[in-house]
Amino acid sequence: MSEGVAVSTARCGFTAAAHGCLAVLLGLSGAVLALGGLRLVGLGGSAYYLGSGVTLLVTCVLLLSGSRFGPRLYGLFLLATLGWSLYEVGTEPWGLLARLGAPLVPGVWFLGPSLRRAATYAGRMPRRKAIGVTAALAAVTSLLAYFATPLLREDAQSNSSPGFVPGTSSAWSAFGGTERGTRYADLVQITPENVHRLRLVWTYRTGDLPEAADAQSAWTFEATPLKIGGTVYLCTAHSVVHAVDAETGQRRWMFDPHAKPGWAPLRACRGVAFYRARQPVAQCPERILAPVADGRLVALDAQTGKLCANFGHGGEIDLLEDLGRYPPGYAFPTSPPAVVDDKIVVGGYVMDGTGIGAPSGVIRAFDAVSGQLAWAWDMGQPERIGRPSHGEHYTSGTPNAWPPFSADEQLGLVYVPLGNATPDFYARHRSAVAERYGSSLVALDVKTGRARWHFQVDHHDLWDHDLPSQPSLVEFPTAAGRVPALIQPTKRGELFVLDRRTGEPLTQVTQKPVPRDAAPPDYTSPTQPFSVGMPSYSGADLTESRMWGMTPLDQLWCRVRFKELHYEGQFTPPSVRGTLVYPGSAGIFSWGGVAIDEERDILIANTVHSPFIVTLIPRKNADAMGLSTLPNTESASVNTRGTAERAAGARAGLPQVGTPYAATALPFLSPLGVPCINPPWGQLSAIDLKTQRVLWRNRLGPAWTTVHSDGA
């Protein structure tokens, strides 16, 4: 009997201690919510957090005083929270999880009689087991919310495109499958019925890892391998090229170009290109063309991996030639060239955020056999297609093209997605030609290098809305029949469908008014183009209720920050106050582009949603911060954004030398490091090109791991 009394007393002691700890936790949370909620109300935001903070503080006092009204008040708080949540987000699972998930955990303790009895009477359920059940319930709630995310599905028509013959090719001969950039494998052995039987056959390790010299660089593995015959070709972040047996995974050869260490602010190689000579060639009839991070392009024998001595100077071309004198790392290639009509067409990355007069964004074509310059499109000197005269260089400060290109050999056109002229977030200085071509898709004549047409997706781009993706060439179904077309994804989540012969839109494009209060003395375009004929992935403008957090505390932080920032919807100009830019400069679409099911006319889109905060820093303040001189990448004084959440240079800022403002551009993340907008942050979806309707959407995640830089 005495033993039972002792056990009972111990149990009571545990319950009282648990109530006390929970009361203190609620009190601390209430204090934070009340203070943050007061700030939010002052900014014109929701009063819920202030009210909930006060309620939790009162609940804490009641619990500590032993009042039975404490749990009851918390029950009323939960009911109020439920009502407010349904009012704000309806039954959307992610929104409900953010608002109800954390508050329900104490609610289980207070309002779950069976669990409280189990915790009190250890004979029925040990304390650890009760806590485990509580945690399990919370986990189940999270999983239910995750898997209940609504999916949109409609039946897709399976009518094949005219002339399409499936299963005719096993090669993947270019970055996008072919130079058309559709990323479609027309193989027939893998079907929905047998795909579950796929098994890992081999693994190949490149051995390429970040080195000490990469400490201030963003290191990423981004290669899309090629498959030519029985060999797979790929490149690594350090520009090392590997040839791998497709059947066994064994290395056939490896070539290391010994890229200068610490040269580039971004260590990335998106892939290599393949060329097969159409006329007899003594050396390297089949060759791999690979970009090198220190500004070279090398040609390798596809069979042996040795440099093609008859190409350029001993097997390589110096892509920095005729660009002018700049510190190392200001210009370099990261994407494979386009190969068309026995020519190699090359662009390259120009380091963002540095200043006026950055290296030229010139587009050049070289003979695929000799490596000799065939033509150069310098938009500042469009009549000059050869090299500049001695002592001169290509026009500085023009928009560059860092993604892969597409080509139509029959039309004799190569399609070049251009970015904006650096620096990104101030543009008053830009030349008329840079304004004309910035953030545009340009069709260049493959034989002459002349611009046939261009289509601009952003006017006077102040948001780093480079065209980030290779356009995909399709035979677009229209009421009048199929039309040679291309589909250009953008960072804004727009899909522009253009006649690839003329550049004219094939689906409706509308100019819409946009915010205009740019920081003086800059200006903004009064309108911007929107592709209203195709589904948009940008979604509606952000609101306070779309701010998200894993707990009410970080959700409150995101709401307060949202209200503090300058935001009037898409195209809100950068500001000294700090502007919320959504879609952000990392892009809804990025260098991966889209894929086209050429048999069924279905577009597959992989999208990421992450707002950015762009803040202008007046030059006087920038000078005091040390942002008044151009960075030298060899000393890694500033790394221009790189991977924003990792690179120290991103936090330091972008100098934008020669303009009235430096700038910072960082992802809009909560204190817990996840995007401040509601999930899902990554999606895979399909669009029927015949109807321009979305067929289905599936979430991808955890999307907070996919926030990355756009450039290079």
C-alpha cells in the first residue's frame, strides 16, 4: 500500500513538472508571438499573432497557478486558430500544417484524455511511450498534410505527331538530346508496366570534389551526359572530361585540362558537345568539344581522349581572346556549345554584379574541324563579323548568353537565349543596343552570324531575369496545321511559343502594366510581356497569408519581413528599403529547361519557386563597406552570388561599380533556412500543347535544397 502511494506521488510529480515545463514553453512562445504580432499589426498585418501571443501568456499564468481554466483556454485558442486557418487558407494542407501542426502538440497533452491518463498512470502506458505516441501523432499529421497535397490530373491525348517513329534512336548526342533541345528519349523498351523493374547496373565515381582553391567558389555538378554509340561522355565541376563504357561503367579515358585553380566564381560544367565530321578528316573524325572554366574550349578525340592537334592551337581555343583586359574569372563558359552546319557556336557567362563595362557578351562560331573563327555576332558592332582590329576588342557591357543554345540546321538558324547587361539591378547606363537585346531570344544565321530576329521577354530588366534555358524546338499544333516553333521558358515562369522562322508569337502574348517606382535616376518600362496563351508558373502575386513557416514563430518572422519589404507584385523595382522579387533571380525555370514528349505533344516542366530580396546600397554606404572596387576572383574578395546561401561574397554584396548603387540579392528564407512562401517549392507538371492546358502537377521536394544561383 505504501509502495502504491509512493508511485502515485511520483506520477503526480511528473505530471506537475510536465505541466510546469509546458506552461513555461507556452509563455515564452506567447511573449515572442505577442511582440512580433505587435510589430506585424503596426505594419498593417494580421492581428492573429498578437492575440494568440496574449492568449498563450494568460494560459501560462493559469497553468502555473494550478487553475483548471488553463487547458480550457488553450482549447479555445486551438478552436480560434482552426477557424482563422480555414479562413486564410481553406483546406490547403500545407497552410493548415504550418498553422495547426505546432499548436496541436500541446493540445494533445491538454485535451487528449486518453493520453493524459496514459501519462499519469504509468501502469497503462510508460511515460516514454506516451511521449512517443504524441510525437507519432504529430508525424502522422505532417505526413497526411504532405500526401494530401492536391494533384491536378486530366486525361492526355496520345495521338502521335505526324512522321514520328518511336524507338529509332538510342543516342543522346547533345545537351538536350539533339540540337532541338526537346530532351525526349524515343525509346520503347521502358514502359509504365515494367519501369518498376529497373535496377541499378553500375555506378561511376568521377573523384571530382571541392578543393581548397574552391573555398570561395560555388561548386556544383551539373553535367548532362551524352551517349554516343556505346560510350557515355560527361564533364565535372573542374572541367575534367570522362568517357565511360555504357554497358559496364568502366572508364575508357579521362582528360584533365588543368583549369586554373581559384579562377572562376562558379565551378560548373553543364556538359560537352559531340561533332562527327561530314567530310574525311585525318585527325579526330569524331570529337568531344568541352568548355573549360578558365576560358578555353578544347577538342578531344572521342575514341582516345587526346587533344585534336588540328583544332585551334594544339587542340584548344582561347575564348578570352579579343574580350579585353579583365581580372581572371570575369568571363568563362559553363554550357556546351551548339554544333550545327560544321560550326561550333559558343557563348559564355559574364560575372554578374561587377560594374559597367564588363566583358562582351559576343557570340562566336568556329569551324568544327580547324577551330578557326567563322563569324562573331557583336551586337555593338553588328556589321563586323570577324575579329576586332589590333588593339581593339568586342563591345564591352553587352548582354551575354550562358545557357545552352538550340539550332535548326534546315532553317540555318541558331537560337541564343540572352541575359541582361551587367550589373543586374541598375540599368540607366545601358546602351540602346543592350536595351534592345537584353533578356531576349535571338535567332542568328548560322552561315553569316547576322541576327534574323529577336524576341524580348523583359523590357529594361532590373531583376536579373536572364533567359536561363535552352529553347525547345517543336512542330507546334495549331488550327491551321503544324508550325515550326520553339518554346522558351523564362525565370518568371512564362512559356513563350514563337514561330522559329520569324519570332512571331503563336500563342497570345499581352503587354501588362507593371509597378514603376524605380530608384532614381533609373526608370522602368510601363509594361512587360506576359504569355497568357500558355499556363504561367509564376502564380498569383504574393500575399501575407502565403508566407509560410515550419512553426508559428518562423511564419510570423516571414510575415513581418514580407510587410517590411517593398513589394507591389511582379516587376516591383529594386529599392534601398529592400524589394521582394518574385519570381526571383534563381528562376522558376533555370538551365534545365523543359522536355517535350514529341509523340504526344506534351511539355514536361520542372519548376522551382523561391523569392529573392534585392537591396540597393547607396554608393556612399557601399564605399564604406568596401564595395567600391571591382573584385579579383583570384583573391576571392567577392563572389558574385554563387550559391547565395553559401557564398560569403553574396552576403558582402555586388559592387555594381560605375552606378549609384551596390546591391545584395539573397533568397527570402526563414530563420530555419526554408523559403518563406508556402510549399510545394518544387513541382513537376505537364502541359498538353494541343490545348495549352495543364494535364497534371506533382510536388517535388524537399525543395529548400534546390535554391541555387542562376548565373553561369
